[in-house]
Amino acid sequence: MTTTEKIKTAAVSMVIGAGAVCQLGGNYYKIRRPNNNPEADRAALEKDWRVIGQDLDFAIKTGRQQWLGKI
């Protein structure tokens, strides 16, 4: 690819990106949505909240250790 072609490709990509951010000309990207499956939604939410719980548990334990170490 020549330098001129690289510059043209970069310019086109920049214009498409700017248009996507401003939503000029409609939506550029399709959002993939699974079929309406309540069980899949429930499982995904459960998994998400489980990870959030683990993160909170880690933060609480780490904070507690740091606090007790300063006393």
C-alpha cells in the first residue's frame, strides 16, 4: 500500500468515525441482541452481579487490611 493510499484510508476512517460519533447519516453499527430469552438474561445478570460481589468483597477485605495496618 502506498503512502497516498494509507492517507486516503486514514482520512476515510476518520470521517466514518466522526460520523458514527455524531450519528450523521444514521446508525453505522448493528447492535447484536440475542433472542428474547428470559433464562439467558437471568443467567447473564446473575453472572454480572456475582462478579460485582466478588469485586466488592475484595475491596472491603483489602480496605480493612489497609485500615487495620495503619492503626
